[in-house]
Amino acid sequence: MKLKIYKRGNIWWGRTEIPGSGNRTINRLQIYFSSKTSNKKDAERILNDWFNDKYYEFRHGKLVSTLPVVDFINRYSEYLKDQVELKYKKKNYYDNFKSHIKPIVRFITEQKVKKFTIKTLKVDYIEFRRNEKPNVKNTSLRLEINELRNVMNYALQNELCTKNDIPTYPTFKKEDNSRTFFRPEEYKKLLKTSRDRFLRTDCFANIRQIDIDKRLQLHQWIIFMTGSGLRVDECKGLKFGDIRIQSGKDKLELVVSGKTGKRKVITESSSYHALIKLKEHYLKNGISFQKDDYVFKVRSFQYLFNELLEVCDLKFDKVTGKKRDTKSLRQTYISWEVVKGEKNLIWIAKNCGNSIGVIHSNYANNLQHEDFFKEQIKTISFI
């Protein structure tokens, strides 16, 4: 047994593992203890005393990893691992299980759960998770409970438990999974205000040259993102060497690496024109744009973009009330492509590095009443 001291929020915590069967972490009972102090020296003293007590209990056989549900989890984990090795299931299936089951294991061990009652999951578990993470989403809770459901079903099928041992599972209210995008008129307003801010019109006078440069890059970044559907980090890491202009077309072919690995992206013509404007600006100001140079020199547009949204009064979606941020540009690209209907959802999903399920549930299903702006999209001038 070893003690690990770590910080969660402002409080120092201790964690130790009680050896069980096997060498994998998930096969060991993990127990946690809060020092209830932010002072590291005091925390070390409190946590060492707690660990010494637990170690004494373990040496004298009073502390063992024998919680039935933890044993079911261990067995199901081994079963999934075998399924992956036999290629009946993909590795990410096992990885997702390990990720989602960890809070369940913490709850069972910390609360010393040996048998489920009606309120164990419906009340106690949800309260436990909200104490751990106040803003935990219903989607996360649903995934965690579903993994426990899989474990208990496996235990029942293999006669490790009876129907009386199966818990009462909570149900969660479905969250609004609609995305925050810009409708054509809102997007026109965003571009007009952005353009005015770097052209130094009367209403935005008296700003420094360096700020003008940043605002110009922001303007072209907005257009580039809306025309490509890249994730923010993918655009941040984009270099000129990753871009190829499609022959005979005013569209770009990008090679990006991000959340879902490496992929090829075909942009709309707006991204092409934004790149041309950006190169003209760099050439005029002696800024390098060689193969290994980043396309956008400003490494984060978050503050500038939020500032622009405030100026435009577009920080919140007037229909859904949701807050917009830099991700809203990617979501605008996907939403517009879905509404236009010129490309099928499979192509859109592949181009954006998303699953067809995400595109269908988070966009297509929520845009059924938004097709009125299909023609408006064609009227936008990307300058």
C-alpha cells in the first residue's frame, strides 16, 4: 500500500489502493480521504495518520477488497479486455468503460456500498457526483449508470447475482443538445462590426496599430473557421504547408490533426478568400508565411472574439438563450451545411471529424424549423 497526496480544488486529499486480485488498477479497491485543509503541511500530517490507520487494518485483515459490486466490475473488465483482444469489440469501447466506471467505483468504495437500495443510485450517487463536480452533466451521469447497468447484467447472466441484487436505475431529463450557431443576419452583423473595428471607422477610432493587426486577423479567422468547420485547436495548429488549393476551384484542401486524429478537410470558397486576404496583409507588413509558419499569428482569439460578441450584442442566442463562444463558428458551418442540403450528412460528418450520430442528433434534428434561411446564406459577402 502507498499513499498518494493530491489537490482537488483547494483541499488536499489522500488516496491509497488495497491490493486485490491481479495487478491492474481497476482490480484494486481505492479509498480516498479529505484532509479538509488547504495547508499542505497540515494535510500531510492528517493524511499520513489516516494512511497509517488503514495500513494497520490491512495488515490485520480488517480491510480487504471484497465488495461484491467491485468484484463484478473487475470480472466485467476482464471480459471486455478479452473481447477487445479477440477483436469482437473495439479498444475505445474498453477505454470508455474504464473512464465511465471510475466514479461508480469511487462511490462504492467511499460509501462502503455492499447492496443497492432504492435510493442508492437515484439519490445518494447523484448527490455524491454533484459534490465531486457541481456542474456534472446529465449526459455524463447517464453514461456512468449505463456502464453499471452493463456490469450488473453481465453478473446476472453469469449467475454472480440474482434479480434482487439489480439496483433501481435513475432516469435523467434529456438535456438540450442544440448547438449555438449564427443565423445569416446575425453573421452579417458580426462581419460588418468586425470589419469596422479593424478599418478604424469613426465609432472605433484611437486604437493601436498592433490591435488593428489582431482585429484584421480575427476577421479573417472568423471567415476561415465558418468556411472550414475546423475545431479551434485544429485551426490554431494549421500551417501554410498543410494547405493545398484545389485546381480550378476557389476551395482549399487542408490536412489537420486534432481530437479525432489526422484527416483531410475540404473548405468552402470563403476560407480560400480569407487566406488570400491574410497573405496580402502579411506580404504588405513583411510577415513570413512560409511552409512551416502558422496561418494565424495570434495564438488565441478567445478574448478578441468574446469582446466582439459583446459589442455586437450576439453573446447569447436570442432563440435558445445559450451562450456563444469560439466553437459557435464550427457549429455555424455544420448548421449551414445541414440546412443547405447540398451535401449528405455522412460527407459533413467525415469532413468535420464527427460521427454521423452527432451530426444527426445535435444538428439535423434541431434544425427542422430553421430551413427558412437557406436562401439567405447565399446573400452573405465574405470580404
